[in-house]
Amino acid sequence: MTDKQDRRTQSLADIKALVSGRSEVLSLYAGLAEHRPYSENKNFAEELEKFSEALIDYTAGAHFQLYRHLAESTERRKNVLEVADQSYEKIVKTTDQILEFNDRYGDCKDLDVHEGHLETDLSLLGEILADRIQYEDQMIGALEGNRSAN
């Protein structure tokens, strides 16, 4: 196997790991949404903490899995570089928003203080995740060789 084939094989494995992590986050997110009103769910804090951990793992992993080849300067495909240039700042913005959510809710210590904003914050987080997935899918399309990923 050539170095180019090794990189492409690793890239596909990275994409698979990203999508798997994303699926777990979306599943946990859907589970949270099913437990309204949150104050009546005795397991909510535990579920929220598990979700937050998965969210942070997915968020951090996505940067590594999508942009590693760019950071290492091993990516040469023009289409991938163009899509990365268009999407990177947008993904960074969603990362910042996800980190803000995690700072507020991740450890569940002040959950009662923020409870009045939780439903709105979770809804906003859902929108942020939808945007992020769109940007990631553009990058995934480019990495997989989809010329219409722009």
C-alpha cells in the first residue's frame, strides 16, 4: 500500500469514527428531549452529564478527524483544501458554542441555577449541532471525493 492509500484509508476510518461519535451524541440528545419536564426526571442530571461528555468527545474528535491531514500538510486535493477553508471557521464557531453549553451544564453542579434556561439552551444547541453537521458533511464529502461537496 502506498502512502497515499494509507492516508485515504486512515481518512475513511476517521470519518467513520466521527459519524459514530456524532450518532451517539444525537441519540443522547434525543433522549434528553424525551424527558421534559426536566425537573421531574430524577435521572436527568446523570443523563445530561453523560450527554455532555459524549458531546465534548465528539467535538474534540471532529477537529482531529477532519483536519488532521490539513494540519500535517499532507492533504493535496484542491477540492478538500477549498472546502476546509470555507468550513473551518464555521466549525470553530460551533465548537465555541458547544463549549459554552458544556461550561454551563457539563458538570451539572449548578443545574438548578440554570434550569429556567435549560430548555431554550438545549433547543439552541440542537440548531448548533445541525449547522455543525452540515459543515462536517461538506468536509466529509470532499474527503470522500464528492465534487458537489462545495
